[in-house]
Amino acid sequence: MGSILALSLPLLRASLVPMRLVTRPELDGLTCAVLLSQCETVDSFEFVHPQQVRDREVDVGKDDILVCEHYLPTHPELDRYEELVRETDRLDSAQLELNDVVAPAGYVLLEFTLDSKSGLEGVQEYFLDLLPAMKTRTIQEVLDLPSVRERARRLGEQDRRYRELAIAHSTIDEGIVVTDFRSVDPLPVGNRFLIYTVFPEATVSLRIQHGRVPDTISVSVGRSIFNRNSRANVEILMSMYGGGGQAGAGACVLPAASADTQIAEIIAALKRNA
């Protein structure tokens, strides 16, 4: 049960008071918060992106640690969360089935309601509301909470619109599906894995949209979770353009003036490893 704690890289305040949990407001972070708050008194939460830790944008001092120890031998009560940890590990590694994407249920649905990339607002407040319920309730009882049901409803509506626009603004070439949303306003939001259900032959997806900073272009790349033939290391490729991520997914922000040239370079590199 310890693997998820290392995967989500929570920071714990090692001093007696106060104790701070710095994590990402998604299912793996929520699972860590559930487990750790059973073993320690967590006084506050700080939500960050892993890239912010790598870029030293987070205040990490001598009293902070990056990887939690395995609590199970001294806290056998954590065994009740075995299914939660198992499903979180599956989601974190994107070991999803087609039905998980087109008709999500259980922990998969809960994760999608937490996913900041889905476009639903208020995720940090939602995370904190979920935490006490996750400690004591079954997954079905959590899904029946009004706040969860409302987010799931909104997610379903967004996904339908997202799928329509993704089809209209995507092309596929040698296993690389490129979705260009630069001409779309407002930007569609939805389940990012839907693109692989529309283009099952794709091994990699590349999404282009305007960046948050003027005159920049945001590029997101991911290896297909269904067609796993790509050998591309997305993290290394994105780092060459000032971005980052993991081996299977990552992103970078490009200057608008040179974006088309650099995107062509990225696509060529992906094709070589498709």
C-alpha cells in the first residue's frame, strides 16, 4: 500500500506543529490525504503542481520530506483503504479500459470530477469537502453526495461538447493525432482520454491551444492509454522546449512566433518513436 505515497510526492512538515501536506488536488493526492490524516494530524493543505516543486517555486525547507514512510505495520486500520489505493494506483498509471473513459463509474468517475484538466472549477474546495467523506464512506456513498453528483453531471455535458469539437479540429498522421484548438473560443473542456476513443489507431496525441500568457502557445502531449506502441519519452521531449512531465505525458509553452516550427519538430520526433 505504500506505492501511491511515493507516486504523489506529498511533502510533510516534520516538526511537531504545524504539519503541512503539500499535494496535488486529484485522486492520488486525496488518497494520500486520507491515509496520512489517519496516522498524523495534518493542520493545513497546500495545493501545487509537481512542476512547481521541480522549478523550486514551492517553499521547501529543512523540515520537509518528499516521500512518506510505510505506515501500515503500525496502523493496520489503513487496510480498509486497500481498494482505494489499488484503484488510485491504476488511475495514476492510466491503466484504464475503454468503458472507464466512455462510461466512467466508481473511483474512475470520482477521479474525473477531481481532474483539473476537465475544466471544472473549485477543485481545491471540492478536495477538502471530499476528504472527511472518503475516510468513512463507501465509494458509492461518496458518489451520491450532491456535490459529486453535480460535478459528474456537468462533466458528462462537457464531454459531449468536447468530443464534437475534438473531431472537428483534429487530424491524424502516422499515428499522431493533432488537435488544434487555437481557433476555438471558448476553449472546450472535457475528459482528455476521449481523443483515444475517437482515434483508436493513434499512439500519441498532441493538443495545441493558446497559452495563459499573451503571445504563447500551450502544447500538451500524451501517449495513448489504449494503443501503447509509442516509444516516445514525452518528459525528455518536452524538456527540450522548456516544459516537463512524465514519460507518458507532458507539456510545454512556446512563443507564438515560433510555435508552428517547433510544433512541427515535436511531431517529427514523435513520429520517429511512434
